[in-house]
Amino acid sequence: VRAYRMPTSFYLFSLLPSDIAVWYLFVALAGVSGVVASYLVRRPPLGIAVTAYLLSLGMLQFESGWSAQFMTTELWAVAPLLGAVLMVQNRRWWPAAALALTAMLIRETAATVLIVGVVMAGLGKVPRKPWLIAFALGATGYLFHARAALEHIEPDVGEGLLAEVVSALSVPQMMGFGLPGMLVIGPLLWIFALRYSMVEHRHWPITIAPLALPFAGLVIDREYWGILVVPFVVLWGIDRVSDLVAQKRRVAPALAD
């Protein structure tokens, strides 16, 4: 089943009249992602960075030799994942669970928020019903997907997907995928983003859930999974760094006096 993506987004694509219509919808979704992202930080213009990041990875430039990547499922899962975190931040549990479920049904690697949400529900930290129902629906959907996909996979394909060599760079590459200087900038911003979320969000175990995905790089080399992580790294990491810079500027004149 690992050789096949979840079918949700592809069903959506099949309803549209052409590939260019899919591109237009993706552009709109990237804009929505930026708007939602702007509500997750104290500096709303950072939402523009999320939109720019998604569009830069879409790459609709056939003549340059690039392949169009805008149908990559991770790109489509970012908006509901951002929305789920925003709803958790606002303690709107039914929309939070529904959006987390939507992200998972688009790309199963986006299930981090849903998984942590149901764990928190089991511990009595958040309302149980929304998360338990969403988790049950997600598990059922994945089982149906697995059953359908396995009928089309050769016996040795699944093992082959996990046979790639995992390097020491797998985790930092996922933390900064698509960013300039990703092996340095990504991990640094990731640390600041983790701190920001833990300080700013009451239900931080759920809100930091997307930041946990890079550690899958310890067992499998999939740097592009970072598409689901980097928007949060950029948002919270830069916002935290900006806070520290602002604090330093306020302290410097006082020390001079």
C-alpha cells in the first residue's frame, strides 16, 4: 500500500475539466493556506511566506525542463493541517478533528495531529468524541485504501520502498525541505518553532504534532515529506526569532542608559 497515495485528492482532480483547472485550484488553496497561517502567529505577513513556499514547489514551468509538481498530495494536505492547528488553538474541537481527518485522508503522513489529538482525548485533556470519531473514520478510510491498493502491488514492491539508505541528513533535510540552506536554516528554525508552540499554545502537544514528522527520517528517507512541516517551521520559527530580536533591541538602550 505504500506504493499508492491516498485517493482523496485524485478523486477531486478527476472532477475538474483539465490539468490547468487543477493548477488554478491549487493556487487558490495556496492563498487560503497563507490566510489561515496568518492567524497562527503574531505577525500575519508571515502567511505570505507560506503561500510563496507552496507555489514555489508547485513549479508549473514545463518548458524550463521542470515537471509540474502541483498535484503532489503533500501540497494539498497543508491547508487542512494548518486549519486543524488553528482550530485547536481556538479550542474548536469538532472543526479541528474534521480538518485533521481531512489532512490525513489526503496524505496519511499528515496524520500526526489526528494521532496526538486522539491520544490527548484518551488522557482526558481534550473532548473525546470529536477525536475518537475522526480517528475511527480515518482508520476505516485507510483500511479500505490499503485493501484496494494491495490488489495492484507486486509482492516485493512494498519492501523495496523501505530499502533506501537512510543518512544522517534525512531528518534535517525534512525540517528544511525547499528552503535555501535547508540543512542549516531548517533545523535552526525548527528549534525556534518548537519553543514558540510550547510557549504560546495551551494544547501544545497537538499543535507541535506536525513538527514531529521529520523524525520519520530516522527510518525512511523521504525529504519531501517536509512539505507538511516547513510551513509551521517558517511561521513559528521566524516569529520566535523576531520576538528575540525585538527583545534585544528593547534591552540594548536600557543597558546603554
